[in-house]
Amino acid sequence: MTGDAAATGYGFTDRIAAIYRKMYINPAYRLLLLLLGAPITLIVFGVYQYRKSADGSRRQAEELRASLIASGSKERLLEEAKDQLRRKHAFFGQTVSAEQLNREAERLASAKFEAHVQERLHDGALSGDYKQNLNFAETFHSLIGNPLFFALSWLLGLPMYVLMAVYASAYAKYIAERLFMTLFVILGVAFVVFTILYISPMSPAANILGETATDEQIAAFNHLYGLDQPYLVQLWNTLKGIFTFDLGRSFSGNENVTVSIANKFPVTLTLTVISTLIAVLIALPIGIISATRPNSFFDYTFMFIALLGLSIPNFWQGLIFILNFSIKWSLLPATYSPNNWLSAIMPIIVLGTGLTAAVARMTRSSTLEVIHEDYIITARAKGLARRTVLWKHAVGNALIPIITVIGLQFGAMLGGAAVTEKVFNISGIGSFIVDKQFIPDIPSIMGGVVYTAITISIINVIVDLMYAFFDPRIRSKMKQY
Amino acid sequence: MTNPASTKQEINFRLKSASEYGQASFAGIVSLGLALVFLLNSYSAAAGAFKPAVLAFSIAYFVFAGLQLAVWALIRSNLIRKGEITAATRGLGYVLLLSLLTANIFIAAVAFQLIKRKKTAAYTLAVYTLMTTLLVFAVSALNLFKPYVSDNFLIGMVLLLLSAAVQLISLLLVGKFANGTLLPAWMWPVALLLIVTSVSGNLFALFLGLLLIGKLRDKGYTAGSKLNDIVDRLSRSSTSMLGLLFILFLLTVSVTSYLTFDYGMAIDNNYSAIFQPPSLEYPLGTDNFGRDLFSRIVFGARISLVVGLLSTLIPVLIGGALGAISGYYGRQADNIIMRALDILYSIPGILLAIAIIAAFGASTTNLIIALSVGAIPTYARTMRANVMLVSTLEYVQAARAFGSGDMKILFKHIVPNSLAPMIVKSTLTIGTAVISTSSLSFLGLGVEPHIPEWGNILKLGSAYLETHSYTAIYPGLAIIGLVLSFNFLGDGLRDALDPKLD
């Protein structure tokens, strides 16, 4: 809206009114619009009510209704409905009581009658017999044309204009809706995980204090960590803690939960990101080559290896790697240490195997699908080189499902890193959660799971936005709705 | 009938249209690979010598791989020169059948296909039925080398032999008489007997029995049943049939192990036999408590299959119902259900499972629940997409015009027609469930540690990786085998059920 702001004239206010009218149709946006511009809403509502009673449109409607009833049109409709219902029941062989039939006929007839009245009013308004039927958005439109009201509305309803600015731009709207959904999902995740841990029959106090703990000791422990408070209070505190990065202290070890998560999370994230990058670099060429030579020996071999990669449990692969590379041949260290990059090789490969396999398979199938599209034949027919057709027309269009798979698999990898971390003794977020779950150390598990889920949600948002911007089909769809 | 091919395209076409050609090369290469693996394993670096038993096995595999590749070359020249495989080449299939003695199911399966000129779905099923029972019999027979066997061992073996006999006879009968659409009426008892033998868990026999009954009742009026169609398409891909073979082999072993295997071998400590290397008495060696690894893995199959199947079935039912409702009713119902499932979807499966198990303790039931909950959203999404697609079809409108109720339309007309993707998806995700089960057990969060489950066995074995690595390797191979089989089967089913990809 920046460009148009200078041209504060008739056209600009019209555009604002158009956006307002469009937003008013959608119930969720209507609510937001009315709430964010509450002072404006009040003024417009007052004017709307006044005009409605003043211009006589309400009276007109009443008169029309009365005249129609007087002419017997409603009764005719009722008889018609009854007749139809009777025929319908006779056709299906149903027996319905007279009272029920009447009720149903009444409902149908009054709906029809109302539609009829509205139609007459609308037709009348068009031909000029009746006054224009006012509605809320129309009132806003007529008011905003007034320069005084326009200036006042900017003063009072700035949040509303910000919302309208977001709505007016298709991209901004898409991003805002997506972010809103993410926020909702994050709240939901926190709620679900907290509730699961809350209804747990396990008692952290008894597990930490030992079998010999007295009831007073347990009560004191529960009081110290706020476990004796009601559900809603605990839930509120947890939600607050998640957004303010303060989840209190862990039950065992008395460490600050968010600080330990902040220490461990980067380790996991670095390993998973590196292994995702390497996996994609390996998988894309393999998938594309397999797709260009379908059903060849090469294709079968690679796809068999990919399926094998999907079927190998991470921990077993890790153990076999340790057995061969560390124990038998002493090439690589068996446990991970942050200072030694050699020790990161095996975890990265183990983490990336599943992703490589999934991406290679997806690349193959999606490239194969695209290769058989009509536009590829067109590209070939116009004499483009095989290479150009493949790289410029096929691969670009095949990338969308591949990006989806990468996003999904990355999430799974981040969540499933616990197993690999345990095998290579990495002190990442996964092994942190696993170590804490035996107690169960509620704040630590909560923090670990929720922050991982938040990271995954954010990555999913980025993936969504990425293909919204890359894929022209999605882009045009976005603009339409 | 000599009809030599002239052009390259024609040669390619002939080779591709004969399924035996591709199968032969597949079996030959796989056997060659296995032979190499055995050869590498037969050499122990420490002793500097070959282990005779493994070496003999490897040589046998090499011999059959060589034979298979020779047959492959013969098929190739037959196809190029004459346009069909000659009777003499097909006769070589009987020689290749001997590979069954070395447990080489790859070559055996291909040999059965080579022998028969005109293959029907029933014939393929009969072959796999027999092979499964024979494999189970052979594996159970390994118990003979143990100091003692379970009380019901003899009964179990006799029953297995009997069902093998029934299945062999039905294979011969099916091969001889089930070529056309019309079956002789005396096939009824054969079909019923086959279904009886499927009690052992050999579902191939059940499918075959149902297929025969379907044909008998149909009396050649229709073009063929849906089962017939699917088996026909599935049997074209040897990998998916072999995957199904391995799954049903494990299922049958799990069921028959109640009779033929001694649970004590798997759980009772025997300190006089700690860390025995693989031998005839202990085919896969023993662990740190002297328990037989072989028996433990056999009993572990039971847990893995049950957990894998249940933790797929539960989310299929719940997620399927939610997805169907949300896809059919749309609007508010759709919004509420899918938004709620979005929340579940954004928590990674393993982490959600860990959180649930942290809250309710580690046990098999909790494990199944934990894995099920995390899988609900994916199935709901799949089902919803299908239901939305099917709801717009004409027959649904017709049903509505006839005045059917919503529930009747949904569950009688829409759901049965949107099941195919769910079946494919669930087959593919049983493998994931098996991996998750063993991963969680490995972390100490899954099945109770005293139960012989593959993840538990591996966890124990991983402590002795340096000295007795086989205790960790074999259970891992079992997991890979099962997961790979499910993946192969899923891929095959996707191709068989989705006509778009045909």
C-alpha cells in the first residue's frame, strides 16, 4: 500500500473499502477486523443502525413481507412444500407423522419465503423502486469517503489498517496465515506434551528421593517444583516458560533446563544440518540418473541400495560402523567429541542414510513422472538438447515433492537423533531427553520435546514458503484465494 | 519355429516381455552376491584359514549362481533366435530346483516360474505356499541338533510335514488342472484342506484356498476375481513376492514355534555355554548368559510382528475413521479434526513415543500405544485425501439420490473404494514401526528387557561388540530382513494396486 499512499484520493479510499468488504465476508477475518478497529467499528455500527432506521429500508422490507403474506404467497409455498414432502416419503416408502411433516414443511416454506422477499427487495433496489439495501461494509465505504472520518480512522484504527495491508498482499497474507498456524501448533504441542506428562502415574519425587522418602519429603518436593498446583496453573506456567525461555530447574541435577537445552541443541542441529546437506548432494544426482535410465542395472542397483538404506536401523548401522572403522581398522574414533571432526563422520553418515535413501527414491519417481509430461515432449520436439530438457524443464519441476520429503525427513531425523546420539555417545538434545525420561524429569522432557517440535515447525514453514515462491502453480493459486 | 529377431528394438521387446529373463538375471546376481558374502565370512583372519562349513555353503551358492547365469544366457539366446523359451531350457528349471536344498529361495522361486510355461496366479501362490512350509520345516529341524527339544516337537514336525504334503499335492494339481477358468469340482476339498493348513500362519495357503474357492464358485462367468488380479500383478515382481515370502515365513515360524521351539532355550541362563560360537547346536551362537541366539531371534520375531502389525492397525483404524469423517463432512468437522491432528503431526514420532513412555512407563502395551498415537495423522491425511476424491464420483451421487444415509454412503460406498492407498501406506510403514520398536527397546524404552525382542537382543549384544560381535550382528540382520521385506512388498503392492503406474 506504500505506493498508493501518496494518492490519497477517491481511488485509494475505494480500494480500502473493497479490501474491507472482502475481509468482511470471511468470518475469522471479520472478527479480527472488527476487533482491531474497535473504535471505528463502533462509529460505523452507530451510523449503520441510524441510517437503516432513517432511510426506511427496514420499513420497506416489513411492508413487502406483510403484503406478500396477505396475498397468500406464504400459504401457497407451505402447501407446495407439503406436497413435495408427501411425494418424497411415498417414493421412499417412509411413514412420517403429520406433525413432523408439518414442521418440516414449515421450515422449508419459511426459508423459501425469506429468499423470495430478499430477491424482491434486491430486484426492487436495482430497478429503483426500493431504496438500496444497506449493509455494514457499504456503510464503511460511504463513511471512508469523508476526509474527516478517513483521518480519524487512521488515528483510531491503525492496527486494523496493518491487518488490511497484510491481507491486501497475497504473499504477506499467506505468510501471516502460515505463521499463525505455526503459533497455534506450537501451543498445541506444548499443551499435548504437558498433559501427557501431567496425567502420568509416575512420581518423580519418589524416584528421586528414593524408596525411603517420607510423605512430608515428597510433599515438600512437589511444593518446591510446583507439582501440587492445579492443572491449569501448571499449564499456564509451562506455556509462559516456553515462550520466555525459562522452564525452571530440572528435578535431578538442579540445572537450568533452558540453559542445558541451549547447550545441547546446537550439537544435534549442526550434525543433522550437515548430514542433510551431504545427503541431498548425494541423493539428487543418483535419483536423476536412475530416472533417466529406468529399469537399467544401474537403476535397480541404486534403488536396491536406497531401499536397504531405508531398512537399516540407525543404531545397528552405527554399531557396525564402530565395529569395522573403530575396532577392527582403527580409522575413526568410536565416540563423538566436538573438537575432533573425524569423530563426526560416522554420526553424520548414520544420520543421513535414511534421508539419502528417501530423497533418492523420491527424486527418481518424481523426475520419472515429470519426464512423461507433455511439455517435455514439446521441449524435445522443438529440438532442445537432452541435457537442457532434463535440467531446465524436468528437474526444476520435479523439485517440489523432493523439497517436501527433505523437510519431512529432516524433522524425522531431528526427532530420531536420540538413537544415534546414544550409540556414538553424543551429548545432544535426543540423548538429553532419553536420559531424563526415566525419572521422569518433567521440565526437561517438556523443554526438549517442545523446542524440537518448534524447530521442526519453523523448518516446515520455511519449506512451505520456499515452494510457494519457487513454484509458479502454487504462486498463482495463492493469489486467487 | 525359428524366428530370429532382426532389430535392436525387437530384441529388447522380446527380452522385456519374457518375465523369466529378468527374473533369471535377478536370481543369478543375488545368489552370486550371497556366495561372495559367505566366502568373505568363511575366512577368519585370526586363524588364517577357511571355516569348512561356511566355505561349502559358499561353493554351493557359487555353483547354483553359475548355473542360473548359464540358464539366463540360454534364455537370452532362445528369445533372440526363436522368440520363445524352448522346452529343453525349461527342463533345466528342474535342475535349478535342487538349489532349494541349500535354502536358496531366490533361484528356487525363479526355477518354479521357469518350469511352467503358462503361469497362473494360483500356480505362483501354490509355489510360494510350499516353499514357505519347507523353509519353516528346515529351520525347525535345526532343533534336532540341540541336547533336547520341546515336548511337542514331534507333533509340530509331523503337522508341518503333513501340510507340506498337502501343499505339494495341491501344487501338482494346480499346475496340471488350474490352467483355464474352469476348475474340476473335486478341487473343493483341496481348497478347504489348503485353508486348514494356513492355521500354521502360512497365509499363502489361505490366499490360494480363497482363490480356488472363488474360481470354483464363479464357474467361469466373470473375468476373474480382484484377488486373482492383484496376485497376478504382484507375482510379476519377484522382489515383492520374496518379501512376502520372508514375512509369512517369519509369521509361520512364530506360530509353529509354540510347538517346535523350546522357550527355555531362549530365556534360561546356561552358564556352561556362554559365548559359544555358531555351531550346529547353536546355529547363531549363544549370548553372555549362554542363551541360544537362534531361539531368541525366532521368539523375537513374534514380538516384532505383533508390535509392528498392531501399531500399524490401530492408527489405520483411528486415523482412517477420522480422515474419512473429515474428508466426507468437510467444513467445521474437517477444520477441527485436521487442526488437532496437525499438532500431533508436528511432534516427531520417536519423541512423542519417548514422552508417552516417560509418562506411563516402559512396557509392550505402552509401546504399541505410543507408536500408534504418533502415526494417526499420516493415515488420517491419506484417508481424507482419498475420501475427498471418491466423494465426488458419480456412484456416490447416485447413492445419495437413492436416499442412503450419510453413514451408509461413507462406509459402504466411499471407504471401501479409498482403501488401496491406505493398504500400500500401511505396508510401507509396518517396516518403520518395526525399526521404531527395536530402536526404543535399544534405548531401554520399549519391550521389557527380559523378553527376547530383537532390539533387546541387540542391546545386550552391543555391549560385547568388541569380543563377540555376532551377538549384535544377527538380530540386526533379522530386523533389516523384515523391514526390507515390508518395503519390497509395499512397493510391489503400490504397483499392483495403482493402475496409474501400470
